[in-house]
Amino acid sequence: MPSSIELYDEADRLKDAGQLDEAIAKLNEVLAQEEDFTLAHSALAVLYGKVNRHEDAIRHGCRACELDPNDAFGYTALSVTYQRAFAGTGNHQYIQLAEEAMARSRMMQGH
């Protein structure tokens, strides 16, 4: 059975090849093995956003921040996820959430 890292690397190759649905499936395999694999959650946030599954993207972006709450970049990435969700849906609640995530990132960076 491949390790979580091997599965993640395969998902990365699939993403680079433009096979987004296959990359998503592979990352979900990673999480089936290791549900707290932060990088897989972060990658799923990006990929689900690219395939217009914004609620899934947000769920994984939030989970990545829960798993690594001291990572300022995680909150920046979550802000981008919310911005993309707004762009894809027109739902204005995502703008406020994007601003909150970015404010948290900046606070953590001492800005």
C-alpha cells in the first residue's frame, strides 16, 4: 500500500498533468489513510476551487487552518479560497470571510 506521501506526490503529478478530478480522488485517498494530512487539505482547497466546488474548497481550507493554526500562510490561502468562492458564486458573505482570514494572517505576521 502506498504511503500518504507517495499518494500525495501522485496527486501532485496528476494536478500538473491537468487531471484535476483524478488528483482530487488521490488526495481523498491520502485523507482516508491519514485524515490530518494538512498538505492534502490545502491542496484539496485549491483543486476544489478550480472545479467550482467552493463549499468543499472552503471546508478543506478551514481544516488545514485548524490543523496548523499558527501558519499565517494557511490563513492567506484560506482568504484566497474565499475570494475564489465569491468570484464563482457571487455570494457576498465570502468577501467578509476572506477579509477576516487575511486579517488573521496579517496579525500573525505582526502587521
